[in-house]
Amino acid sequence: MRDSAASSSKENDLTFTTLNAPVPTSAEVTLLERRFVNTVVNNRLTIKFLRQVKLENFFDQTARKVARQLLEGKPISEALDPTEPMTSDEMRSSAEMINGYATMRSTMTYGQELHQASRQGDLDRVRKLMSTRPSVAGQSLGGSVSEASADYLKQVVKGTDFKQFDDPLTSRFPLETGAIHAIAAGPGGYKTGWSECLGWEISMKGDAVLDCSAELTKIPKFARYAQHVMGADVGLSAYVRGAVDTHKLSEAARIINANANLKMLTGTSNLYDIKDAIRHHHDTYGTRLVIIDFLQLISVPGTRGLYERLEVITGELKELGDELGIAQLWLSQLNKAGRGVDAKGAPVRPTMANAEGSGRIEQLAWSVAVIDTPRDSGVNPGLKETTVYFDKSRYGGTGPVKAYIRGEHYDFWLEGQKPLLDRVPSPLGSTALI
């Protein structure tokens, strides 16, 4: 009986067959990658093809190192053997091949691990592998309409992946995994203030948030959050006047430090530094939402012009968001011509078209909110009314929405919501907030 069972197991053993197309050897892949990268070394106009390949997809370490240096605009430290340069068509097809070979390697490794775990009867390992299977173009391999409908129904019943917020927030920005939302405003238009209010609320309700500022250094960024929770007496304007209330500032520091879910990234505008930080914070803290403040300030070594730079920035951030399963909130600056009057003197509201590189942002964002900010909102500490126009929403039209600005706290909230401090309790208890 035992022999029969062994024989049956042997006959039904899993095997791996090769593809119809020949699998390239390591030497062939290395030669392809080095020739591809060497072409960029000798003709920087072909760097656009290099940007189509993830650095981790290079099999050859030397090719990967030189590729990174090219993308970051650094001197080339490794000499590659002279090779015949590729044509544009060869570069395009080679980029696809390098990415494709990387997918094949990861899939084969995954298959081998799954096979081994199955042979060993390690059910926990099998389940873990099945939940982390390789992906192609951001979509999990396999799946079916029935699985998608079941997942969607489950999400509808339970709410979004994030904790429940005030209805106006969830209806305007459903912060699901992979979501991208954009907020646009002119200089001093409270886009940063609104994003900080959203970041504070989301982090206080249990989800890890990373606020990446390409504009501010750490002290101004902290001072803004301090002003959110404690008012103008601890803000930068009070500092300039020498009138900071140190007691309130200490209390603000205690409140902010008590919110372990909020992290801030300052001091860099380099896209690849920001991507590395996002990945690190996701792996370390389980980051669920990333705020990018703001897109036009991010630098990308090797790009020429704002439009090419924004195409790289938005494409790589979207790809990273799909890979990590995070939501993103992109801030975009409108030019000064965004708010004015028409030929008849009637007011003209700003639109996303007033943002440089707006086409790429609108293409990728799930929703786009444009703030029509009153001209004196930045200097008026009192309550001001403004309008938010949702120029795009994949969840259906929403129309203009009234919003309120309170300069004293850098506060921003939509009609139907309460001010930040009234809807989000302090981590130190209600008595800690003014």
C-alpha cells in the first residue's frame, strides 16, 4: 500500500516546463543590459528608454550601477566595454526585454518557492506566498470577475481600507489602496494646509501617513503642524515677531509626538530620495497614505524641462503606489494667471489647466480638487469662505463645494465638516487642545 501511494505521488509530481521561446543565458542578459546602458552613456538623448526600466530589473550589477548614476546625473564610475550602439527601435524593444526577463526571474523564483513549500506540506508558507505573488503592471497574476466582485462587495459593506471619517471626506477622497488624488491651488492657496489637516485626521484615526515636503525644511513643517493643533501663538509669524508662546509650543510638541502614525519627510526634492523614503516608511511603519507637496518642486536628474520631469515624476510615483498598495495625495501649484477676470470683468475661477504639466496629473489622478482661494486668505486670521471645484472625479460629479479657512490654525475644512480640532480628538485627551 505504501509503495502504491509513493508511486502515485511520483506520477502526479509537479514539473516545470520551459517556455516555447528559449530562455536567455546569464551571459546573454548581461550583454544586452550593458549594451543598452552603454548606448545611454554615449547618447544621453536615449535616457528616456532607460527610465522605462526599473533599476531592480537589471540582472547585471555593473549595468545597474551605471544606470543609477545616469538617472541621478552623477559621474560614471564604471567603464563598460565598447559595444555597438543601439538604434531607437532596439532601445525600445530592449527596455521591454529587460523588464520581461526580470518578471520571468521573479516568477520562476516564486514558483520554485511555492513548489518547495507545497512538497514540504508547509501550509502557512503556501498561504503567505499565495498572498504575495508577483505582479505585472500593478495587477496581480490570476484573479477573476467573481473574486473582484466579492472584494468590492466586502469593501462596500466594511467601508474603505481606511478608518471611517466624516462623510464629506470619504465622499470626496476615497483613500483606497492605489488611489491618487490631486489638490491644486495658487501660491498661498491653502493646498498644503488642507493636506496637513487630512494627514493629521487620517493618522489620528489609526493609519500611518508620510508627509513629503519638497518645499519646506523640518522647522517650518513642524511649526505648521504646531499651529494646526495650538493656534497662531506657536506659528512662524509669531516666531518672526519674537512672540511665540513657549508653553503652548511645548504642549503642541507633546501632541504631535504622541501621534506616532504621522511622519514627515523634509530636506530633499530628489525623486529617487523621496521614493526610497516612501519605500522605507512603508516597510517600517506600514504607511498607507503619502502626501507629495508639491509636484512641480520635485527634481529628476537627467530630465529636460518641466513637462518631461513631471511625466517621470507622476509615472514613477503611480507605479510605486500600485506596487506598495498605498494611496497618494498630490499637491500641484497653479500659476498666477489662474484667478482673474474675463473680457467683461466677470470673475474667472482657476482650473487644473492653469497648472504646468496639468495633463499628466489629470490623466492619472482619481480626483482633482481646485481651490479658488480668496486673495487675502493668507493674511486674514479670521474665518474666510472659499470654493473647491472638483474638476475630475472617477466617482461621479460632485460640483463646487463651499470650504472654510481659519488662518489662525491653518485650518481648512469642507462644508458639512467641523474644524479640525472639533472633529479629531487630541492624543493627550480633550483638555490638551485649546
